[in-house]
Amino acid sequence: MAQSGYVIAVETLRLTVRNPVCSGWEYALKRALRQIDGVEGVTASYKANLVGITFDASRVSGAALTAHVESLGYDVVRCG
């Protein structure tokens, strides 16, 4: 996608959250991730233990996002 001469590399990262403590993790994780520069959107499902993060890969990496989620105390596995 090009805007004003810039290329935006939008990617989606899917993570499985192992053993979430309660459904409140969805809100907490969404709020924390949305504050990161380059994150475009976040979805989370307590029932499926999944988090989806849409981000601009030219501004933040999937590895950095995974590390951030882990730093918040969540045990995650990258899907796909």
C-alpha cells in the first residue's frame, strides 16, 4: 500500500495465549498493544486463547510484539 511515496508493510501476527488467567486479559492486552507505535489493530479471544495483531512491519517487528506480550506475563506461542 503506498501513501505519499511511502510503502506500508502491513502484517498480521497471530499468537496463542497459554493458560490465560481470566477473560480480563483480552482488554489488558488490547490496551497495551494499541499503545505501541505501528500497531494498527488488535483482536483477542478468551474462548479461543488467540490474539491477532495487525501492524506496520516498517515500524515494529512481530518479534518485538511477541516479546512485549511475554513481558506482560503471558506465555505465548506464535501461530503459523
